Amino acid sequence: MGTALLYDEEMTKYKLLWVDAACKIEVPERLIVSYEALVRSGLSDRCISIPAREASDSEILLVHSELYLEAVKKTPYMTLEDLKEFTLQFGDVYFHPNIYHCAKLASGSALQLVDSVMTGKVRNGIALVRPPGHHSMHSAANGFCVFNNVAIAARYAKQKYGVKRVLIVDWDIHHGQGVQYCFEDDPSVLYFSWHRYEHQNFWPNLRESDYDSVGKESGAGFNINVPWNNVGMENSDYLSVFCHVLLPVAYEFCPDLVLVCAGFDSAIGDPEGEMCATPDIFAHLTHLLMNLAGGKLCAVLEGGYNLTSLAQSVCQTVQTLLGDPLPQLANLRGPCKSAVESLQCARSAHRRYWSFLKHATDPPMTDISTKHIKSAMEEEEKTEMAEEERCTEGKVWPEPPERLCPPVCSASVLPDDVACPDGLKRLSSSKDLEPLLVSKLKNRFRTAAVDGDGVTTFSRLYTLIEKLVANEIRNGLVLVPDVAAVMMCVVQDLTSDLVKRVLVVCVGKEKELDYVTTDGKVLVVQISSEDSEEQRSKYYIPVCLKKGCSDTSGFIQAVLGLLLPLGYEYNPDLVLLVRMPGSGVVDSMWQQLIGLLQGFAKGHTLVLMQVNEKACMGSTASALLGHPAPPLQDLQTPFPEDGDALERLRERLQADWKMLQTTS
Ligand SMILES: CC(O)(O)CCCCCNCCCN
Ligand SMILES: [Zn+2]
């Protein structure tokens, strides 16, 4: 299934008609440059174009009051003076004779997107709209917003499609207080927002935007605020919050639909955000949400005021929605101190509501009140700091790297008597291994793995790895008689001269796996039921699940809170996913794991499985081909000893691996 793109140039036909410093950044060009970038890059042609439509009164009334709607209805007929007068009752927003029409188109576009996804016409999609929506409230326009596009879409999805749980992820740099107010007592809608806050010194300066607003009454726990108390947040900060706050809760919540308040003012260069995350971060943020809700994801444009980073960020988001390989994120050096404080506060505020956050520790008690004063002083200093070094116009960043689709998505290396799963291309062409390598393999492994046809397997395996590295193939599936033995070969001999860094993810345990690397060329993360205290090193990280890999709750908690952060920091060129025989891993978890691992190494994942497990080749192939993984149903509370052990492991490793930091 494809990706929907909603855009209508009518929504560019309103603008600020008077002088207002707060509103001058919200210009029609925002939409024009975004759409033109999609056209120029060829991405719009790869999307399924869905027409915009006007939201009806009843749809708008899902969120807004009749009083407010009736008042806005009058604006097309107002004189300039009346429009100015009408605007005065609201904050940081402006009206225009055509903005009511455009606001209905913006909300209607979001609804069209929900229809396309919920009816299965498309898998996911994005609506490029203005005016944005997430600040508008029941009876008020605010922050460039007239109708709350995403809030209306959430209510609409529940009403029309009986959606039980909606996750709203708001990565715009402003707090969508309109969304928070709409759903704060509603446990069926989980609202997550990060936003520039600076201890309430940043617009909209609301006390309720802080991390301790967790929702009300039956909605307690279903509102997550992560305040950024400094500017300059980078890719590491954003990914840390996804791995350690949003994703554990999102997986536990298990939504039927994901809506994204896709504001790109959180990108570098934006005058509002003043952050330093690069446009390619949105490729990863989108990817990390795409295995929730069976891939049903609707992104709706909110903010974004630097026309260059906005256009690049929109393209990065759409390319991921289309299933293209992800760009590698270089030199992630872990979250800054302020970000760790924010994510620790958010985690501890939600510890009691989410079993996946149960082990969150409280932040060191600093006197919150003085924090407010202190930051005001910092604010003072900052404004004294030379304006130009802070101003965003001076910001430059590299163009996001090209994300080329290999000609072959998924290849397989199988014993001749095993049928190739649909969609996979069987790799038969195998050049002869260099005699030196063959003898090396032979004298290293006396096992059958390297006898007659074993050499054929190795030569095919070698060819496959060469093609992955050359980006001729994206990923592959290999079936062998002896997984552990072949894994050792691949790791020690077949990859040494082909790739710089291999991330090995071992699911399950084999006794003789006595492999420890210290040179950093290989990072092994092993998830199994066995605890192996002695071998641990920076590059060999065993995760022990008391009940083994069949414990999906413990497994996903280890993947999100340990494997993902490690993988991002390690930044491998190849991922080797090894399924040890008898691991017991649940199929949906196995597919989720393959889906999530696609975020690394441009999607170059090599899955190694034992021939006698060929029964799960179908689901493996499906995940490798990019089909969304099935949701992890009714996750139990992870076993306390596993949660504790994971927390201890993270604390011990965070000196070496900064992305594991969750406590300041
Ligand atoms: C959709 C959105 O969240 O991007 C809207 C942001 C409104 C910002 C209002 N204050 C602007 C102050 C100008 N320096
Ligand atoms: Zn914004």
C-alpha cells in the first residue's frame, strides 16, 4: 500500500494583512516550498494524491464550540478593520477573509487522510496544510491556528471508525496546548509533546506545559510533556526521548492509529525553535513510529518557519513514509545534561502510569522555584550574548544525504531444497571464495558448516554481504545448518574487510558462543534467558530475560531502552540479526525487531536463521520487505527482576554509551 499526499494551493491564499511581529513568520511560502521540494525530488509522483476537502460544521464541532464557529464564519465578510478587531481577542494569530475557507480545508485534509488510512486505501500519509492546528482551543484561535486539525481528526477517527486508542505525537517545537486541553481527561487519546519551554519563559508560557501535567481524572498518564529548558537540542536529544520516554509508553499503549502533529520548527535553522537537530532526524522519528498501529500513520503539518529546513524535513518524512532506506545519523554523542533532566522528569512523572517506566528514578531534588528564577537570569545573559551567534540565520547544515533505493530489496541464501519466500530474490550467483579464505574457514571450523556445500553457502553469503555493502541489495535472509558457527565466520572473517562496524543482535543463546571483541569492529547484543556475567565488555552486551525471549514485554523493553540507543550511538554499517534455534521469540516481536533494526546501516540487515526454523521465513520476509509488523498485543508488565536488571545494565554501561543515559 502507498503513501497519501494531501496538498491544495488554495491553502496558500491567505496571509498577514497588517504589521504584527509575532505573526509575520507564518507565510504562504511555507506550503509552497514544501510542496515544490516534494515535486522537484520526484517524491510527490510516488505518493497517492488525495484531494483536500472542507471540514463540515459537525466535524469542526467535534472539538470547537458553536459560538466560536459562528464567529469565525463571519470573518470572510469583515473589513480589514473588523478583522484586526476580531483578531485582538486571541493570541499570536491573525485572520484574513480567506482564512476560514483555508482552515476548513486544513481540517478537511486531515480527515481525508484519516479516511484514506482507515479504509486501507493507503498505508500512511501526510497532509501539507495551513493554518496549523495544535494551539487552537474549544472557543479560541491561537498561535496561527484556527481549527485544531489533529484533534478533530482524532475525534473523527474514533467516531467514524471506532478506533479505540489514538496516539498523537507532537514533534513541533511549541506545546500544542489545544490538543492537551482537548484530551487531558481522555484515556483513549495519548498525547505526547516536546516543546521549547525554558522554565515557562517561552511561548505560550504555560505552567501546564511542564512535565508534571500528566492528564486528569481517567486521563491521568495519557498526557506526556517533555519540556526543553535550553535551546540547541540535537539529534541525540530527540532520539533519547523517543527511546526512553515515548516509545516504551507507545508500545504499551498499543494504539490503533498514530497521528503526528508534524511541526518542523524543531529543526535546525528555525527562528522559533533555535534547535540544532538536522532534517534527517525526521526520517528516523517517522520510522520509529511506523511499526505502531500496523503502520497506520497520518502526519499533519503544523509549524516550520525556516523555508530551507522545512522543505528538507518534509522530504525526509515523506521518503520514510514511502519506505525508502534511512540515512545513517553520524556522531550521536548522547543527550545533553538538560535533556537528560527533562526526560528523567517526564519518566518519573509517568512511572506510576506505565509499567515500562516503572524503574524510572526521581530526578535529584533541586529547588524548582529557584530554577524559574535561575533560568530567567540565564535568559537575561542569553539576550546579552551577541545576537548573531544565537540567531538562526547564521546556522548552516549539510544537505541531507541521498537515500537511494537498492535495485533489490531482499535477497535470500537458502539450501537448494528450500523454497524461496515470495518477494525475496534468491541469490545463487556465487563467485568462488578466495582459496585463502576457504582454507582459513576450514581450519577455523572443523564443523560441517564449511564442508562441500558449506563453502557454497559461504561464497553466496560473502556475495550477499558484498552486495549489501555496495547498496545493490538492501537486506537479506540466510538459512544455514549451523547458525552459531556461521555467525562466527561472518563476524570474524567475512565482514572484516568489507565493513567498518557490524552490529550483531543475537536472539537466543548458544553455549559455545565464546566470542568477545574489544576492537569495536563488532558490537554484540545478546538477548536470551542466560545470564553471562563474566564475558561482558563494552562491545559484548548480554541482556538476560528470566523467562527468555518468549517474554515479549521484557524483550521489547530491552529493544527500545537498550538496543535502539546503543545502535544509534554505534552507527553500524551492517546489522547481523541472528536467530538462535529454540529462542522462543514471538513472531510479532520478531517482525517488530526486524522493522526497528531497519533504522540502522541504511537498512542493510542480514538475518541468519537455522534451516529447521524455516517455518518463520514468511514473516521474516514480510518484515524485510518493509511490511508493517503486527502490533504487540496486550503486553504484560515486564518482570521486575528483568526491569531492574536492565536499569542496572544501563547505568553501568552509560559511561561507555552516552545514549543509554536516563538519569542526571
Ligand atoms: C504551529 C506552531 O506551533 O508552529 C505555531 C507557533 C506560534 C508561535 C507564536 N509566537 C510567535 C512569536 C514570534 N517570535
Ligand atoms: Zn510550532
